Amino acid sequence: MPRSDVGGGILSAAATFRRLDALQAVYARLENRIVVTIMGAVAAELQSIGHRPNFFYLQHAMGLASSMGLGIALSRPERQVVVFDGDGSILMNLGGLTTLARYRPRNLVHVVFDNESLLSVGGFPTATATGSDIAGIAAAAGVPRTATARTLDEFTRAFDEALAAGQLTTIVAKVEAVGPSAYVTGLSLLENRFEFQKYLNSTRAARAAES
Amino acid sequence: MPVSTANSRLIYDALKACGVRLVSALPETWLVHLMRMAEDDPEMILVRLAKEEEGVGISAGAHLAGVQSAMLMQNHGFLASINGIVSCAQLYRIPLLMLISYRGEFGERDPWQTEGGGVTEDLLRALRIPFSYLDNPDHVARRIAKGQTLAASSNKPVALLLCRDLMWEEAF
């Protein structure tokens, strides 16, 4: 990928795996967890693998996927929440990492797919292409567990460890700057929103009935 | 510092009566008693933010997960939240309940607040967000309840402007 704005900055190492491969590798773990993605390639790619009613795609409001995850995690402490974020998105809400760390919900795993670019608008480099380190920022913000995964194996291991750890974790997956052929999918935004709410309410009702 | 504790209590009790169990907030002078009440209440989750816009995402998540929430912010915090309000709350039909302290209006002494007052209502109208004023203790509980009712039935954001006459105890 051309790096015309590098100047004296640090060149990142070339990525060795794709976001789609990472999602495919952990897809089975998502079955009974509450999943929120940000817009763009991650939303389209997760849908291409297979949409489920426990998946919500925040198709705008960049930066707020992690905030939504926090709201859900605080509201449903008995459930595990996974947020699939992007570098462009989290860079718009770095302050949100401090809020995440302040409340450190044990049931939240925050994955940032860092392809060092804003892909869907044409592949423009973000600041992670010139040395900004999101995992480092998250750790310094106070997020108790952080990791950077540079291979598919590192990612799946870090993801499984995060699910088992029961602590707020931010995992940065350094993925290739590739994405789907289309970003608009067949699932309407509002259909997803209402179906997701129904899913969350039905599982809450089921739990209340058991107790 | 003459922020009205009594009227803050009226507002807080009205939020509880509406079923609000999570409040996201960024402190400003007029909100300090409200935030303390939320902090002291074991039945309320208070989320202190770095930037008010985060509260839109938090409320959206809470709402879909079945927990009613409210945002406490200054009108400049509302300005800082606009993209989240439009492209998360409005796009996804989230019934956001926003309590906005109305700074920069008649009686404002702080020069840095004075631009925000003039644009607050125009922005709410431009975004078609229904709003009402809380400027007298007599209507606080009723207007908060009615705001919550409208938010719930429309699945859209609603705002209540906390006015100087209600929040500030000086003579003028």
C-alpha cells in the first residue's frame, strides 16, 4: 500500500492475515455471546459468514461501537459481549478507552481490526500506519488486558484467552487492508436493530423465568 | 455555589420514577448534585464520561439490552454529541432521554458559555428533537415523565432543558 505521508514516521510491518479469516476462525465462539460491530468491512464480512440475531452492526456513529458495548455489558453483567471495532473508529473515540478502563466490565472483549486505513472510502492511511499504537494507547488508558496479534494464530489465541480471562481486554488485530466487494448488505439497519433488541429481551426473560 | 439541591432532587426522583437505572454524565456546575445522587444510589449505574457523545452509544446499548437510561450534559456537551445523536440514536430509532443544562442564556455570567446558548434550541429544532423546558419545580416530574413517554412511543430522542430559574438559586 502506498505510504506517501510517512515522512519520518515508523513504517508498520506488512500484515499477514485478513479480517475475514480472523472472523471465520472465531465465528463459532460468537454463538452465545452478544456481538456489536462497527460499520464497514467488519460488518459486511461478518454478515457474509452468517448473520445471527445476536449480532448488531452499528452502521455509522464511528467511535461508538465500544461505547455501545459498554452500555450492553453494564446492563447485562451475566452475558459476555464482544465488540469488533476498527482503527478508524477507535481513533475517533480514544477518550472512550478511558471510560472503558474506568468501569472495566469483566464481560467485555474489545477487538480492533487495525488495517491502518479507512478502507471503504478508498483506503486512506490512518495514524496507525505511521506509528500510533492502539494497544499501547489502550494499556496506557488503563484497559487491564491488551494484546496485539500479527498472525491468525496469535489472534485466535488472544481471543480465546480473553474470553476465558473474565477481564476487560482490548485485542488489536493487525490485518491486511482488504475488504468485501460491497458494503451495503441485504439486511436493513432497522430490521437488525429490532431483531437484536428482541434477542436481548428474550434471553433476559428466559433467565428471569429460570430464577 | 447556589445550585439547587431541592430541584436536583425533584429531577432525580422523576428519573427514577420513569424507570431510569443508568445515567451517563459529564460534570458541569449545574449537574453536580444530580450526579452525586446517582453516585450515592445503589439502584443507579452512573457512568462518568470523557466526552458526552459516548453517552449516546452507552444509552443505545442499554436500551437495546432492556435498561432505561438518561444522559446528563451541558448544552455544549449536546453540541459534542451531535453525530452520535444523528447517526446512532436517530438512525437506529433509540429513545434517548437527554437532560441538557441550558447555559449561555439570560443571567449567564461566564463569557465562555455565551455562544452555546444561542444555538441550542435551533439545533434541537433542526434535528427535529422534541424538547421542553424545566424552569419551575411545579412541572419537573410531569414534564420528565411526558418526555420519557414520547421517547418510548416514538423511539426517538427527546430533550429537557434544565433552565437557570430551576437550577440556580441566586436572585437573578
